[in-house]
Amino acid sequence: MPHMILTVVLIVICSYLFWLISIRRYRADTEGSVVSGDPVPEEKLYVLHKTENGERILFDGDSYFSWEGEFDEVAETWVWDWHGRMGQGLGFLAKEDALFPDGELFTLRGCKDILLAFLPSDGWPVTDMKLFLREGQTLPTVRADGFSCAEVFRIEGEFEEENYEKIADITDGEQIRSLATLWLEGENYFPPEGDYERYRVRLYSSEIPGLYVNVNVHVNRALQCYSVEKYRFSGDALLSVEEGIRWFG
């Protein structure tokens, strides 16, 4: 029995250290794109309650419900268009009847109407946390003229071990709208085979600034090819060389 208790304690400690390391690494990789806020207060514990449509958290007396994404008939899969920029740390998360916390809870940057849940055991990493909306709230429509600014990151490493190097902040509305239009409506293009650098552009909502969508771009400078992965996995589109250099140098 003592060995079992010791094992459980070690698992809890290791899980907590993993959370802290993941968060610190993410903040370092994104170079200031995340608000660090105050340290997570250990005495705060929020409980995830199961509902018919997902999960619920009570915060400041209001109910927040998990956003379960949308089913895309064309892609034949569930998609989560919007992602959140980490704001203030609120405390730990635990599922109903659980003995130990399963993750941590944050506000969306600059907005308490939307919460972010870091739930690594459910497959939600700190780089892509689960969104919780206040009851009755909806997310903005994804449209080409719905973004106010952008961040550009170079991606190194393989999935789950990726590192993000921020290379640019973009505020030119016409430039952003042009990329968003290509991402949403561009003609299909089949990029030639070769070695491609990987980039990710975050386009931030003009309605709720803490929300963003991801646009993935693959670059082969030798072939002068800037291939944009289209909205909801619907293919690739070709970004002009001039615009590619403007975005990615």
C-alpha cells in the first residue's frame, strides 16, 4: 500500500511539472505573443461537469460550455476553426469525481467571456487549448475581411516536438485580407515535390482580438513556390512570389 501511494504522488508531481514545462516552453517559443499574467493560484480548483453537448465550467457565477467544433460535410471531419491566445491563469481543472487535477484554466487574452482549458490527458496541448464559451455566446464567422492583424511563425521539428520562431507581425489590412481570401477561396494548386520550409500564420479576429485562425504555408525558395494549405483541408493554393517574399522574407 505505501508503494502504491508513493507511485500516485509521483505521478501527480510529474504531471504538474509537465504542465509547467509545456507552458513555459510555449511562451518562450512564441516570443511575447502570449500574456504571461500572474502565477496560477494553487488554491483555485475548477470542476469540469459533463453535459449533453460537452462539458461545463462555473466561473464567477456564470456557466461556460465547451465549444465542440463543427462537422464539415466536405472534409467529413470535425473542425475547430478558432483558437485562443493565452491570458491570465485562473487555477487547476478537475473532472467530476476525479481525485486529482487534469489540467489548468486560463482566460482568453483580454476577454473573460471565453476561457481556455489546458487538458493534455484529453489531447489538448498548451499550443491548442480547448475553448469554453459563456452560455449563449457564439464565435465570429470566418471571413476574409474579419481579421485585424497577423503573426508569422517559422516551424521547426516534428509534430508534438515543434518549435515556433516568430519572424513577423503584420498589420497591413490589405495584405492580411489577400492571404485570407486565398486561404478561403483560392484555386486548387498541386505543389511540386521537394523540401519545404513550414510556416504558420495566425490571423487574429477583428471582433474578438484574442481569437485567431491558423494558416499553414509551405515554402520552397529554390522552386519559388509558396503553397497555402486551404481552409478546412480543402487542398492547396499558390501564393505569388511577390506576396510570399513580403510575408516570409
